[in-house]
Amino acid sequence: MRAIRIHEFGEPEVMEVVEIPGPEPGPGQVVVRVHAAGVNPVDTYLRSGLYTITPPLPYTPGADAGGEVEAVGEGVTGLSPGDRVYTAGALSGTYAEKTLCAEKQVFPLPEKISFAQGAALGIPYGTAHRALFHRAKAREGETVLIHGASGGVGIAAIQFAKAAGLVVIGTAGSEEGERLVADQGADHVLNHHDSGHLQAAHDLTQGRGLDIILEMLANVNLGHDLPVLDRGGRVVVIGSRGTVEITPRDLMTRDADVLGMSLVNLSDDDRASIHSAIREGLETGSLRPVVSRELPLAQAIEAHHAVIESSTHGKIVLVP
């Protein structure tokens, strides 16, 4: 089968298309024929070799996919060949024509959701749900600021937050991004290139302050986030590309919290609750994955450049 392989860490150009044997399922495992593979920022971090963990070389990148079950191993009872599914994690990587997964990494995909949309679910929607509800403990009526709301995680967070009755302020960096954020249901949209956007967000709460901030670039924004929180406010750090200096008194005077999160730390119960919420949202229509670009597998290099440079809105997927 065709797959992307990485034999050394580095720039996107280290990825190449190769022919490798297709996977066979062992006990508790599932082979999924990939119709679309999601491209996530974490894929680029892992490829660079600069992430907190590094996969053994060589490897096939990718954790998210939409496709069909091709084969199941001994002991798998909830899935059958031909089932439409999405993956949230993979044992062999999803930038390939087929991927090997543990049964707990594979979930039913409703008929009305395309395979490309299925490839946009695992990491973005899992991250958004965990940040809002597992970490920030978001409650109906609270106000949440979503930095970078035109990206995959940001769009998912808007949809989850609106369905839960939160007031949503979303930021984007272009007119196109602002329109997309508004289309997803954000109550207010700000441009994060405007130096006054955080004060504007604070003013939208009638000066009370923000209850929750979802932070995609903590090394740039965290020190500026804290002064616009309400008492008991929470910042959930979803992404960071370096170090940052903060003023601890901004936390102390507000009894505020800075919370980290990673899907790596999911318990089985957490995983089940996330994907139950995703399935319910897909069925009711409150969750609507946005795919901006579908590229051939051979254009994985272009896809990684686009993600690194933030030159796209919504989700990029690769089509084997």
C-alpha cells in the first residue's frame, strides 16, 4: 500500500511516499481503509523531532482518519468490515491507504458525515471538548474567549461551547477567518492582530472579565490573557511554541487558574465521554466539521507547510 514515511526528523520535505505492506489486525485491533486523513499541528511537531515525545523511526504520521473497517482481529465485537468509522489515534499512522488501530481508537461515523469530515474529528474535537469540559469545567452562561477560532480546534470549540449555552468570543487573523468564525455561531468576533483585541474582549463582558480563555499560542498570549480574566477565571493552554513570562499577581488577585491539557493523558472514561459527546453532536447537527482543503497523499509536504504557516482555515485532509 502507499503511505507517507519519515526516516529522519526535520522539515516537511523529510516526508516521502513509499510502498509498504498493508497491516494485519492482531487481537483487539482493527484495520481501517483510509478515505481521508486529518492533518494536525501535532503532526508537524512530531515530524520536526522537537516535540516532548518522538516516535521511533521510520514511521507514518497521522492519528485522525475517516474510512471503512476492512478487517478486525480476534476479540473485536463492536465493529465489522464495511462499517463507516473515524479514528482518534492509530497504531501505524493514518497518512496511508490503510491504518492499524486499537479497537478503542475507532468510532462509528454517521452516514450524513463525509469521510473528510470524519478525518477532522479525532484531535480537534477531542481537544476542544477536553479543554472546555474536562479542564475548564465550562458552565452554561459563562463567557469563553477562543484564540485562533478559525482553526480546527477553534471551530470545534465554538460548536461545543454554543451547544452548551456559553457566550463565545472568537478571534481570527483575516477577514476570511472572521467570517468563518461568525458562520460557526460565535457571538462576537475579533481580529487577534489588533493590539487592543483582548481589552475589547474584556469590554464585551461589561468589564466583568472572561470566565474561560482557550489559548492556542501560550508563549505569545498567556501573559496578556491573565489581566482580562474574571475572578475564578481559567486559561486552558492548548498550544505553545516556547516559553513565556507572566505576572503571578494577575492570578492571585483573581483566584484564577492556568490549566494545561493533552489528549495523551486521557483515561478510558474520559475518552468514552468525549466520543459520546461527539457522536451526539454529529447526530443533532450541533457539530459540523469544516474541511477547507482536500489534498492528495503525495501533497503531504504542502499540507504541513500550510499548517505551520497558518495559511488555511478549517481542516486540511489528505486523500490516499
